[in-house]
Amino acid sequence: MMNQYTKFFHILFCYIFDLGLKKTIMRHFFLLFIFAGFLASCSQSSGTDHVNNSPEANIKNQAIALAESYAKDQQKKVVINPDLVFTGLIDEDEHQDAIVSASTIQGPFSDLQLILIQKDGKLMLSRAIEADMNILSLKNRVITAEVPTRPRSSPLYDCLSCKELADYQLSGGELVRIK
């Protein structure tokens, strides 16, 4: 014979695990789980909430602003990828300089390399070079770039094995290939 409490728990147990109630509870938990995920995704930082005030970030921001200004002055439409802004030493002084790689999208497609030298705490345009080169790094005053070995008119211009790495330095205001 069941006592009062055992009978109560037996009825409660049967009621909770009834098939219809089980589906309803699962539906509510699923909706709660989806809603919690939505709230968590909305509350995360997008990465632009904080301002990076490091010297390298300031130089990159100045470089991008100068590149946009140059493109506007030259009436060129360009695409500037912030990941292709390189900072480091380029000229003989000890101030951080920058190189901005951009692609022109107006007229014939070409790559544009802007060499920006820091003078009196501000970046200034030293050279603007329209050349088929993909800047890879800037270290110890050496600019490493990937350049095609075939002319643009060649069908093999863009093949992976038709490219080589070349090192350049700024000498007397000119970009000179070093061996």
C-alpha cells in the first residue's frame, strides 16, 4: 500500500514525464537556449568598441588617410586593404615609416605602392609607384615583394610559378632592387 507522499510523487513523476509535457518542456528549453545564444552574440564586442592608440596603429591610420587623400587628389579610385599597410624603418633615420599597397579600379588595373616617410612626427609621401608587385614585408629597411617574371600581356603572367621574391631598398628617394 502506498502512503500519501509516495502516491503524490508517483503522480508527479507520471505527470512530468508524460509525452505531451515532455515535448512542451523540450520546446521551451530549446527556445530558451536559442534566445540565450542570441543575447550572448549581441553582447559581444565587435572589435571596434575600443581604440587602439599604439604607435603602430597611429602610423597605419595616418598612412591610410594619406593614401585616400592621394587617390582623391589624383582622381583615382583605389581599394586600400588595411592589412597591406606595412610599418617599419625605410629611410636612414630611426622614425617609423609606412608603405601602403592599394589596387586601382579605375582605368587599367594596376597595383599602387605609396612609400610614406616620417618627418617631424608626420608621414609624408616620398614615392608613389605603380608596379606589379605584392608587398609581403618590411624589415630592417628591406622591402620584400612578390613580382611577376612575365609581362602583363603574357598568358603566363599570373601563374604561381611565374613569380619571384625580390628585395628592395629606398636609396636616394628611389626604390632600388637589391640582390
